[in-house]
Amino acid sequence: MATIVDVAKSAGVSKSTVSRFISGKGYVAKDVQKKIEKAIEELAYVPNEVARSLTQKKSKLIGLLLPDISNPYFPMLAKGVEEYFYEVGYQVILGNVKSNNEIEESYIESFSMQNVAGIITANSENENSKLKTFNNPVVMTDRAYKESEYGVVSDDFMGGKLSAQEILKTHPKKILVVKGPKGLNSLEERFNGMVQVLEGKIAFDVYQSHSFDFGEVEQDAKIIFEQFKETDSMICPSDIHAIALLHEALKRNFSVPEDIQIIGYDDIPMSKFLYPALSTIRQPAYKIGMEAAKLLHALIDKRPVTEKKIMLPVTYIERETTRRK
């Protein structure tokens, strides 16, 4: 891989002259510019973005922290972030935190060393996070929204209410609410919304799930069908949970939605391709990523921000795993 020294030698100029040309700071004669351009093209030289940002004291790098890229929801959010920043000339560096605070700290240190202009995070709240002392702007989304100064999220409480309201319209006999992993504000809000609608109207059970891992959620589904044999309606904290329950129901020869109806949450891309297709609550992951990117860009440019915290609406998507009203 060619270096700035190689370019300087090929063009017959000093390294500092090439640096001035790349950074756009300082005078470089037109005939010298042509020599440098020719050398860059012939050598296929790509300027080191980190080195350039350190020299200019202005970075074109963005850090993005996600809790788990195996969860189909988060790549949709990441796509919104990346597509926005690509259009305005930034590159996004992804950190897959795996919901681990030590890994998060490692990525934040790495982002600092790379002089990123700002960070977007969807990782869960961490009281001791180095993000609190990070010098450049930070925007929080999804699980990290609660304690943030700047953030973008969907209306999880309303999403929880919607899922419960739609199930009630189908006249269920016995409902099971699957509660998402503890410690995540977005999931607590969803659960609280569900409970507010259901309490006093119908008896319901609660099952505490501890993971979004496909293997563990599959085990949850087996336990649920053994423990809650009278349940005919299941409200889930994510599409991952709902898909696992749908799979288990079909394995046990239940008819969905006639015997058991299931409603998910997120509307991940695969939900509509299942058979039967999954009824779910759609939260706009791509738009959350896009809006978070717009907000961070404004903060980086020190432009006025009218809304520090943005809440986007959710919608119910009726497909084939819930009974018709």
C-alpha cells in the first residue's frame, strides 16, 4: 500500500508539500499540484483519514456502538446512520459491543484514538461509561436513550399499549406477556404499556426472558409451552421472541392464529416472510438511525438544535398470527 512518502518521491516534492496539498492548507503551485495528483493516481494512494483528521483537527469519522449486530433490528438502525453520513462525507466505524461494558469501553478508547467527530450508541445504559467524559458529541438511541442529553427513540410505551389493545380486540381467553431482558429501559416501557392496558380487563401471566440470543429464546419458547398450557394469546417484547414462539407452536401442531395468536415487536425484515406472516409493532429502525445521524451532524457542526430528544411513533402491522377482529 502506497504511503505519503511514496507519493512525494514519485512527484519529486517534499512530504510536507504533499501534506499541504491533501489538507488544502497552504500554497501549492499549480504545476506541483498536477504532479502530486498524477502520483496519487498512479500509486492508487488513499490518504489516511485518521492522520488527516488529526492534522486538520477535524475528523470525518463517526463511531457507532450497537449492542448486538446478530439482532436483525440493529443493522436496520445502522443502515440509517451510515447512509446519512455517507451523503455528507463521513465514514462510520461500527463497534459491536455484545451488551458488554468492557467491550464498550474498549471501543470508546479506540474511537478516541481515531479522533472520531462523534458517537451514536444504542447500547444499554452504563453508569460508569466513558461516553460521559467523551469530548465530542454523543447521541443515544434505543436502549441508551433514558439518561441521554441528546437522543432519538420510538415510543416504546405506546408500542406496548398498542400490542395489548390489538390482542384485546380479538377476545382472548388467557394472555401471556413475555417480558424482555431486565435493565433495558426500552423494554421496561413496552412492558409498562402492555400492563396498563391489560390490568383490570383480563387475567394474564408474565414470563421473564433474559436474552435476545436465538438459542436461549428458543429454549424460552419450549418452557413457555410447557408452563402456560391455557394461554391462547402471546404478546412479545421483540420479533425474535415471537418467531421462536411461532416456531414452537407449529412444531406442537397448534394452528396459528386459531389456537394461539402471537404478536411481535420491531417488524424486522423477515417478519413478513414467515408463514404465517407475523403480526407485530413496527418501530422505524432505519428512521431512528437517520434522525440520530442528522442530530449528531448538527452537533458536530455546532448548528442550533431545536429538539434535543426526539420520539418517533410506532404502528401496528396486522398480518396472519393474530385473529381478525
